[in-house]
Amino acid sequence: MRPLPRPRLLSAALASAFGTACTLWAAPVFSQDSNLPAVTVTADTEASAKGHVNGYVAKRSATGSKTDTPILETPQSISVVTADRVAAIGATTVKDALGYTPGVSTTVFGADSRYDWISIRGFDGYAPGFYLDGMPLRNNGNWGVWQIEPYGMERIEVLRGPASVLYGQASPGGVVNVVSKRPTTEPLREVQLQLGSNNRTQIAADFSGPIDAEGKLSYRLTAVGRDSKLPAGNMDDDRFYIAPSLTWRPSADTTLTLLSHFNRVRGGVYTRGRPAVGSLVPTRFGNYILDSLLVGDPNFNHFDVDQWMVGYEFEHRFNDTFTARQNLRYGRLDVDYGAVQGRAIVPLNSNVSDPRNYQMLRRSISGSRESVSTFTLDNQLEGNFVSGDWKHKVLIGLDHQRTGIEQASYSGGSAPSINIYAPVYGGPFIVPAPYVDANTRLTQTGLYIQDQIKWGERWSLTLGGRYDSASTIIHSNLDGTRSDIPEHKFTKRGGLVYTFPSGWAPYLSYSESFSPSARLNPDTKSPFKPETGRQYEAGVRYQPVGTSDSYSAAIFDLRRQNYITADANYQPRQTGEVLVRGLELEAAFQPVKRMNVTVSYAYTPKAEITASSTPSEIGTPLLAVSKHRAALWADYRFDNGIKVGLGARFNGSNHGDLNKAPAKVPSYTLFDAMIGYDIDRWSLALNVRNLTDKTYFANCDQYGNCYYGDQRKVTATATYRW
């Protein structure tokens, strides 16, 4: 019997008669007479905090400390979604992969082909951007947002709560860090075919291994090609992705890894936004806009992205005490985007009893052309010191980020109204003048220090501080003006953990964040202070010794302060504050051999604006937050190679962003399923997300729109490994 290789993530989708999408799961190689199941792990198999994890439970992470640290000793909530888990649940996007993670809402804008919109602990998780390998994918809150290819991921890590001591400007809700696949010292060869909903066909390949006999050089080449359609309008949803990487280890103390990727997206735009009147509630005539209606227009909708990145991670260990690291990356992103949106039902005459007055939908258009260039450099010096029972892991870092954005964006104009029962698509489309035509330069330089102190092998104390200097310079091409907005901020962090021999680890922590306001006070003509976040958290983790099980619970008090709101004269005032309090539970365990279970629950009794220049906002949630969210996934692998899985995701009711929905947004439960078969070098799987094809409202915003969630997705995947 051959030894088990590491299971690997399989991603994307292909055509299916169900009009949905599914995913197959990469399994280990078995000999013909093998009865060993896939992904049944009883020991820590991680080589490092950035390496592959066999199974669903990671024991180490660098996202919460920028050092290779056991999660048990990290004094802040962190979830790691491994590649094996992503494949098992049939996730083909980052948003799908985080659907079983506590504290994360994946329903901000419902079904959307463009981006992975999420919120974390009641705050936008997509601004100022995700992180890739610990370095920012900075965006400016518009359409120039970096794309992430799921097949290129080794793991997705969510650090909940403020994290500016490590990363500089960041959302108070938390940080999403995606870890790339890296070269391996063992040969890896994988070819994958996926067929799924909407004529979706994807071919992917992943090759890695040593180049020379001594193993000093190793490579990896990951590639994806997808030919697909969006769920409506016969619009394309095509992608090409390639990620070559190379690792050089001239000695046991020195490592240099070159990382790069190119990603091209060519497609239309598919969203399921509707006016709240006509979707969540009926019109005055009592009718509804069909949820299957494409309110956009395939003759205008387009979303084209070209992005590339190249960089390196360098590490040198001088001796048992000092290690130096330098991470560098440069990238460019070009976006050409345009879409038609539905606005509201428009009457044809003044007769309220005339049914014709409730069947025409007014539409407008928006779009943007953007070019984004980014440079990031992070220098680190780590020192390990021992003094009696005290051990110090000191990290001193200096990082610099520079992002340039050329942006010309428009919104408004007009597109022909459509009949919601008999839509006819086509122009004329009137594109308005841009509301933004500017060149923006964002820079940030931060000096940080962190000390991870261990006392007597049981107590772990983490202390950190950081000083940032940030600036935003905006050159407007509309009026020729220049705005130069410098900002400075010091943030701090502290946390204490006690680890019991039995695997229990209670902790307490405090953390802060900041985000430049990039706005001027109209009264003083000077910049507003940066927005800030601060969080108190108490929690406990439990990792039973000798198992791969993991349990965690956390309660938190999180505040966003210096939040800018508008007064009665629509002038910005820095008087806002948002408060979120809650409880989060997460568990991943194996109740019996060959069975994996993951469970999460989030209870958020308070999420509200506590101060604002707009009195009507006080007491309402900034973003819709359901009081209860829960998710459960379980899978089982039989001796004969058959595997089955079933999951459920529950989202409680709410009243939309700022409680602006005209009625309660109903709760819903979605089911996911998987069935597959592993034999010899082959792994086959069929994944179905939203198994019953349930129609549901994901959210309603403050502007009178509601968003339907994703329809059923079916993906069949066949993977061959040798």
C-alpha cells in the first residue's frame, strides 16, 4: 500500500442541466486494495503556518501575529478555512468558502458575479481590502478591487477584530488573509476537470516538486482555464489564471520564494438586486417583480479585469536568536466595468387602479475604468531570547505601502425601461459624465514592534504597538484641484493566554484599528482625524491532546469611532460611533472515525449606531446584522471510497441596513450536499449548494433595494493525481 499524499483543493465549475454549480473534491491516492479513508487526521501535519493542512483543522497561523504561532496561543479570534475544507463544501469563491465561518456575513449584496462582498462582525470586510500572503490588496472603495482565484489558495484565514498593529489601516471588523499555494519538496501532479451549471467548463492543473537532486530549488505551477456563462442573459463568465512560483534554499538557514500570478476575467455582470417595493413587499397593485428577471442588460453589462502580481518572500536565520525577513510585491490591475441597474417601478399615467402602472421598471447605468498599481514592502527582524522561565519572541517591522489609482467613474444616465413580465433588452444607453475623474495616491509607512512572551510554558502574553504615517493625494481632472490629506496614528494591542496541559486555553485581549478618513473638515479645511476601532475580547479554545479536534468560544465588545456622518445640511461631521457586541462559537471535530463535523454559531444581540449627526440613524445597525447565524457541515467517508456530505446554513431575520427595509427581511436556511468516490489515482465528487434551490432575500440596503441570494449551484469535478 502506498503512503497517503496530501489532499488538495479542487475548485471552479462546469455545465449542468440543473442550471447551478457543484465541485469535486481532491482525494488521496489509494492502492486497489486500500481501505484507508480520505481526510481522517489524528495528528498535527502542518509543516508551517503557511503550509498545506491535511483535513479541516489548522493548528498554526501567521495571520494573528506575523510569526509562525500556534493558534492556541493567539489571543484573538481566528478561523482557518483549509483547502481540503473548501473543496469538501463545494466552494468556488472566497465568499462561498467563508459561508460556514462565525462572524462573517456573505450576504451583503446577494448573488453577484463581480466580487466576494462580505462583512465581519457587522463591518465591511472588503474595505480597504483583503490580504494575500500577509500583504494588502488595497482598494479605494470603488470597482478597482483585486480578484482572488480559489484554485490558487492553500488556506483562507479570518482574524476577527481590529488588527492595525500588524497591518496598518484596516477595518475594525477584521482581516481576511488568503495564503497562496507554494512550491513543495515532494512531487505533486494534479489535473482537474469541472463541469457545472450554466455551461461552465473548467480545466485546472497543479504541478510542484524539486528541480535539482539536492532539493535546493523547487517549483510550482498552478493554472486555471474557464469557459462559462452567467445565470442569465447569455453573458460570458470566462477566466484564465496562471501562478508560477519558485523556492530557492541555498542553505538550511536561508529561503527565497518568488511568487507571481496573472489573472484575466472576461464577462458580463449578474446581480439580483430589485427595488424593495416590488420584491420584499408588493407594489400598490399587489404584484411582484419576478426573481428570475434580469434587470441589467446583456447589451451593455461588461466586467473585464486584467491583473498581475510579482514578488518575493525572503528569510535568513542568522543564528538561534535572530531571523530577518523581507516580503516585497508589485502588482497592477486594470478594470473596465459597466452595468445597467433597476431603480423603481414607474407609472405610465396617474390612474392608481391601472395595472399598467405597476409593470415598468426604470433603469439607469453605472460604470468605471480604473487602473491600480501597488507596491508593498515589509521588513521584519525577529529575535528569540530566553531569561530563566521567560521566553521572548520579539518582532520589529517596518512596512511601506504605495497605491496609485487612475479612476473615471460614472453613475446615472439612462437605459430603456423594461416590462417586468415581457422584458426587451437593448439601447439606447446614455452614459453620463463622470462624477469622479481623478488620480489618487495612497501611501502608508508603519513601524511596529511586538513581543510574544512565554512564562513557565503556560502563560503567553502578547504586547504590540505601531505608529503609522499615511497620506492621500487626490488630483481631480474635473476641476483641476489637488487634495493632500496627511494622517498619523498610533495603535496598540495586548493579549494574555493560559494553556492547560489538557488542551484548554482561555484568553483576554484588547486591540485597535484605524482607517484614514481621506476627507476634509468643511469648517476648518483641515483633515478629519482617522476613524478608529477598539475591541475587548474574552474567549477560550480547546484542542484535545492527540486529536485534530478544535473548539472555540469568544465574546466581544467592538466599537467603531470617529465615524463620519452627515448633519441636517448634508455636511460631514465626525461624531459617529457604532457598537457591536456578540458571542461566537466554532468547532471542528471527528465524532467517529472517517467523519468530519464543523459547526459555527454567532449571536449578535447588539449592533447599532450609538452616535451620529443624523439622529434617525441612532439605534439602527450600520450594516444589517442578524441576531442569530448558524452553520453545520458533516461528511463521512466509507471504506469502499464513497464519500457523502451534508450542510445547513441558517441566517436569522433582520430589517436591513440602517433598518431601512420596508418589512422584516425573513430568515432562511440553505442546504448543501456532496457525494463522491475516491479510487486509486482518481477523485470524483458532485457538490450542490442551495440544494433545494430556495429563493431568499440576502439583504436590503438603505437605498430602497433588496438582493436575492444565490440560486442552486451544481459542480461535478474529476481529479487525477500521480
